[in-house]
Amino acid sequence: MSPAPRWCLCFAVALGTLLSVCSAYRGWAARAGLDLAALPELEDRLAQQERARTTIDRESRVLAGLGQRRQEIAGEVIRGRMGLWEAAARYRDLNAASVGGSLRVRRHYAGSYDEQCCRQVIAWVRIGLAKESPARVAGVTAEQEAELQERLSRQGTIRLPQ
């Protein structure tokens, strides 16, 4: 007998022996990861995990995009191209676009939701200024806080433009 058929015969005998042992000793086969009866269940679990990973990846990309947009808006406020009220209205819209975005804002800041959006802008401006111009942080954020407090004392609540 030539080496190729002999090798194939040895492989077939070894595979047959392994499958026989696995069917006779299912506990051992399961521990070794060779339980073929559990294969459909494993495939289902893998498919569920793949769907969950896809969902998480999609949500991560959305959140990263929203964070990037928040940074851009905060940059516009820092450079004086956008006011607090317009920025807060845009943040409100961004919060609505993310899963649980408005709930996260409501947990972190006090006051009405529109006021919370203003405070969220101030926080992002503070972070942006800390990177760009740390010396301006206190002055700019104090100015924004004063603007917010002045409107609160005058109107009693914050109403952002639609």
C-alpha cells in the first residue's frame, strides 16, 4: 500500500475512534469542546453575540459622531461664533438623537431640561477650553453661568429656541 492511501486510512480510523469516544463519553467530549450535539446551540449563541456586537458597534459610531458634533459646537461657542442658547438647542437635538441621551443629561444636571442642556454646553466649553486655552476657562465659563443665571432670574426658567 502506498503512503497516501495508508495516511488516509489512518486518519479515517483515528477520526472514527475519536467520534466513537465522544459519543460514548459525552461529558468528556463537552469538556474537550468536541460535543457535536451542542453545535446548533453554540451556533445560535455565536449568532446572538454577533448581532449584539453589531448593535454595540453601530451605537458606538453614533455616540462618537455625536461627541464629535458636540466638540464642534463647543468650539464655535469658544470662538464666539455661536451663543449659549443656540448651542444648547443644538445639544438638545443631539441628545434626542442618542439612545438615552436626554436621560444622561437629566441625571447630571439640575433644573429644567433646557437649563440642563445649557449646563451641558458650559461643561463641554470648559473641557474644550482646558485643552485650547486653560487661562480662559474660568472667565468664559463664569460669563456663561452669569448669562444663564440672569435669564433664570428674569424669566424663572430657560426656554431654548426650536
